[in-house]
Amino acid sequence: MEAYELIELKPNENIEEFQPGDTVRVNIRVTEGDRTRTQAFQGVVIRRRGGGPGESFTVRRVAHDVGVERTFLINSPNVESVAVTRKGKVRRARLYYLRGRSGRAARIKERR
């Protein structure tokens, strides 16, 4: 049986503390051909799942009347930074009910 080498996982200092309901701006490293650029994805965190190296979070935004959800790994080298734009006041950890709502009905109160 082979022995596996442990890799030390150090957290990215550019990722702020956030939770479901918060509006965040995620800066992702995108590679197109041989060029690399940074692309921002801003929206509401609808879930955080897992813990440790496999922890991920899903961000939802509405672009041109179409809901777009994107899941990111917190420890991915492609996630450059996560900045909290607005703190949301919610009572549950999974905000899937936002998928069925649009406009004013999909608003989340701000945590002060």
C-alpha cells in the first residue's frame, strides 16, 4: 500500500468571511489560449457546502432576465479574491427559494 504525502493547505488571505445571503464579488482567473485575465462574478451566496479542502460556495445573479448560478471551490487557485459587497440577513443556510422569485420578491434585507 502506498503512503500518501500530505499537502499543507493555507487559506487565501484575499477571501473575506462571508455566509449565505451576502452579496459577494468573486474575482476568478480565466485562461483563454495562452493569456490569463481576471473576471468578476457578483451575486448572492445561496449556499456554502463542505469543509476543509473540498469546501465550495454557490453564487447566484440575474443577467438579462436569466438566473445564472456558479459554484466555486474556496481553495481553488483560480479564485483570486472574494469581497463582500453587502451583508444579508437570512434565516436559513440554503437559499434555493430565490430561484423561484424575481425582482423585488428576491430581495434580501441588509444586516446592520
